[in-house]
Amino acid sequence: MQSDDPAMVAQQIGAVDAPLTDAPFSRAIQHAREILVVRNDMVDVYSRLWCHMYGLAPNHTKVVGSDAFAGVMTSCLDAKCRDRGDRVRILHALIGGSAANAELVW
């Protein structure tokens, strides 16, 4: 469940200095039998960077719902993320690199 509470977020994504792929949220995605992503016709779910994390389990992810954004090519590099530190960690988990490249991903 998404939260604005920093303590809850830290509990879900782990310590700031730990790899995001080791976070409870990431481990749950990687070990899930199936993940269901439900798209709507108001906002492209993949315009939010956190939603790209479902790509860690591509063989178990099902996408259903509106096809309003079916023709949109969405890159994780263009996706929005409220927190700069989260952005760096997520992109590192998805495409590799180092936190030293933070200026390139913000």
C-alpha cells in the first residue's frame, strides 16, 4: 500500500543505503506467483517510476484494464518520482549504474 509516512516507506523499501532489489517490496515482487497491474484511462500507470518495478518479474506480471495508453511508449527515464533518492535507487535497480550518476537521472 502506498504511503506518505516516511517510517512506513522505509519499512517497505528498506534502508536508504541498501540495494533496492533487497528491499521487502522488491523481494515480494520477485517472489510473487502473479502480479496484476490494472490500468485506467486517466493516468498511465507507467508514468510513475515505482510502477516500473513490476518489470522485475516480467513473466509473472499481467496488465489489464483500459487501453487508453496502449500506443504510448513509456521509458522509466521519463517516469515521475517524488523523491530524488528513490528515483536513483529505482533506476539503479532497473537499469544498473551507480548513485554517482544521480544528476543524470534527476
